[in-house]
Amino acid sequence: MKPTMKRNVLALAAAGAIALGGFVVVQAQPGPGGAGHWHGHAFGLRGITEKLDLTADQEAKVQPILDAAKPQIAAIHQEAMQKMHTVMNSTLTQIRPLLNADQQKKLDAIEKAHQDMLNAKKQLHDALQD
């Protein structure tokens, strides 16, 4: 395999590991503030009430809107992560036969490290929920 192709395969595997790192997050159980790991954060809307210096009356009106958006955003995020997971698995399945035995072992190690990272993130999340 050419060095460029090898670099591309490893970059793809690393990108997949990073991209799929959030997959366990969307699998997390809803917390007291809403769906998934971001309970209370309203995803990208976290802290918007403080940043806008809303009055108490405004915050009382805005908060239900943010709360209503959380499960919708969580569902979209989970669907996107599942689709990305499927594409990454398909891509690696197509790449694997092109690799020599040593490269396949390296890919296996990368995939195992990724799975270990996901398991550790889930354990951390679960421990923080207790």
C-alpha cells in the first residue's frame, strides 16, 4: 500500500473514532434536565438565557421553548450519529480487505481503542449520574 493511501486509511479510522466518540453520548439515559448527556444544556443553546441577560419574565417564557427543543435535537443528533456509524462501519469493511495482515491488526487495535474509549465515557457518565 502506498504511504499516502496508508495515511488516508489511518486518518479515516482516526476521524471515525473521533466522530463516533459522541455516539455513546446519545445512548445515555435522559437526565433531570432533558435528553441525553446534554441535559440542562439545550445543546448549542446552553447559557443563552445568561448571555442575553433575559429578565426573569423573559426567561420564564424562553425556558419552555428551549426545553421543548431538547428532545427534538437529541433525536436528530442520535439519528445522525447512527447514520454516520453505519457509513463508517461500511467504509472500514470495504477497506479491510485491501490491507495486509499487519495493517488489519493496526485497524483492529484502533477499533478496540475506540470501543474502549466509548465504554470509558459511558462508565464516566453513569458514575456522574449516581
